[in-house]
Amino acid sequence: MTYWQDRQFNQRKILLDKTIEETQEKLATVYKSSMKDIENDMRSLYLELQQQSADGKVKINDLYRYNRY
């Protein structure tokens, strides 16, 4: 390789190639954030179902009514 080809190759490697650790850290952050959002959605749905039920107990039919479980 010539000097410029080698330099271009090294620059591409620096810019485009991410290490496995960096990728895993970013994925872990996204997964944790998504999990918190899902937990909050589940809690709010359960509380809503609980408030709308006559006796304060959530039944399986209530879950089907919202098409979410």
C-alpha cells in the first residue's frame, strides 16, 4: 500500500469500526431505558384497569378488552 492508501485505511478504521465494548455499552443503555418505559406503561395500564373495575381487582377479560397483556 502507498502512504495515502494506508492513511485512508487507518482513518476509516478509526471512524467506522466501533469496538464491541462501545456497542454493548450503548445497547445496554438503550435496553435499560426501554425497560423503564415498558415498566411505566405496564404500571399505568394496571392502575387504569384497577380504577375502572367494580371491585378493584383486574380480571383477564379486562386485559383482552385493551388487547394488551
